[in-house]
Amino acid sequence: MRIESVRLKGWKSFADATLELRAVNILIGGNGAGKSNLLGFFDLLKEVVENRLQRFVSKVGGAETCLHFGRKRTRAIVAEVAATNGLRYSLCLEPTETDNFVITEEAREWPTAPPGLMGDRLNGHESMSMLLGWAQLGHPEAKSMLGLLKGCYVYHLHDTSPSSPMRRGRDVEDNRRLYGDGANLAAMLYLYREKYPIVYRRVRAAVRAVATYFDDFVLDPSRLQVDTVALRWRSIHSEYVFGTHQLSDGTLRMIALATLLLQPEADYPALILLDEPELGLHPAALAILADLIKLASRRCQILAGTQSGMLLDHFAPEDIVAIDQRDGSSTFRRLDAEDLKDWLEDYSVSDLWAKNVIGGGPYG
């Protein structure tokens, strides 16, 4: 089961927009177009079904900041998710006087009613999603939809500074899934080396394709802190063991991306959302990044927001979605190769983006 479409109504820069999702979705847009708001919308959905709505609201600065032009303009946020197997789920979030949200309505289109519950709509007036209750009662369709929404993971692998979590040691057992900021990168690589050698070799090969001086990781736990592993490595030119702070920003980010996109087959989530994965990468590395995205899309859906025209050239037009602001609201438009056929005879997709033919640029 995959996500077929998602509707965003009243959420930040989105007055009312629907995005249809394919296996690969490359979102191109200028600054402020709404790419980050889309990723944040999936964060919101995940926090709702994980019963952490109020924590999320506090983290983002209150309900007022989430509403499209504030509560005077927007009464509520409506989220709707349709799955490829026909299941559909929606919820309505209304702001309170204390600047929190309550779930005032949940709706579903499922073949059978949850045990003990009647009707298609339930007015909860709670901060906890009724979907959790339906799933706990054992309703199979609720469990499927809950698993789908919980399986959406947003990754911001931007922080490669000296204090980056990716550059620090980590508990060797902290390896259930790569964190959104890559904080447990060393622990994940250690797991792959010990339990998934094929995956480990693929990650190593992907890194070597970008950083030709790289030989291998050195992931032995510390002798003084036996439960801790750090991201160390060796060059092809020497037996000297380098520390994680001796990795360039681009190489560190590629290590994290390869670890995420080449993970064991059984571990892939439903949807991986990447925020500008091209940052810090050499232009020649973009082809490798595109190949990793395409390979991962055989196992899960990928949505990547980018401002790199060069990355676009590695994907089919139908994989690309232009996001623009129209009258103060974000809109989506998926490209169509047939519509662009005449243009593509003489220009690349990145050329058309630079010329503002396909939208998704800084000119609106």
C-alpha cells in the first residue's frame, strides 16, 4: 500500500492543494514556495497518529503559526490522505483559545466499520486521533492506514557543522532507523557491517564513487566506552585512521544519504521525504544521488524537495512537480513529457526551469 494523494487545506502556505504521489516525486520550487511547508505537513500527520499533537504545536510556535494567514483567515486545517488500495482518511484540526489544536472531526472511507463504532464520521473534540483507537481495537483497515502514516519519515541532513550530531559517537544499539538528522549514522553503519554485509558494501561503494580517496569505515566500538561507536574512516592512501571531523561536508552528507537510501529491503518505510539532498554535493555526484533515489523508489515512495536544476535532468518530467505561489497560496503542477515534447527537443529540463517555462522558479 502506498499513498496515492494528499490534500493540504489551511496549512501554512497552502489554502487548498492536492498532491498526487508517484514512486519518485522531485519537488522544485523557489525560496518560500512551500517545499518546507509540505515536509512539515507530513511531520504534522505523523505526530497526530503518534499521539504527540500538542508537543508538535509547541515546537512550531503554536496553532496560529500553522494556519493559512492565521485564524482570522482560516478556521481549521484539513488533512486528507488517499491510499492506493482505496482507503481514505481525513481529519480536521481546529485552534483553541490557548493556541493549541483539537481534532474536531475524523472521516474515513473504508469497506467495513470499526468494531463497536458506527458511521463514517466521528466528532472527537480531542487531541488524540481516533485512528489510534480504531487500530487498537484490531480494525485491519485502521491498522493499515495507521502504519502508512507512521511510515512517513522526513530527513533534514543539512547539519554537517563541527557540532553536527552526525559527527558524534553513538550508542551501538541505537540502530532501529536512521534519525531525521542522521544523529545515529555511525550506529546504523555498524549494524549494516555486522548484520547486512551486502548493504554495507553498497553504501561503501556509493561513497567511494563520490569521494575517490575513501577506502572504508572504521567502526570498532571504543575500548573505553564499549557501547559507543563513532564514524571513523580510512583513506586509500594510508593506514591512518581519520576521525569524523576530517570528513568534508559533502562526503558526510553522501554517507548519510547512501545509508538511508540503500538500507535493508525489509527496513524501508512507506515514504522517505528529503529536504534539499543535493546541498554540499559536487555536481558530478548528483547523478549518483539520482540513481540512489531511483533504486530506493523500488521499495518505497520518495519525495525530495530541491532547488537544483542539475538534479532535475536525471529524472523523467513526470517525476517532477513544480511548486509555486499563486495569490499567496502554494500550488502543485506535475510536469508532462507530452506537453513539453517540443521544448525538450532543444532544451533540458533544467534549461526550461531556468527559463521559467515549467514554473517552480524564483519568478513565480
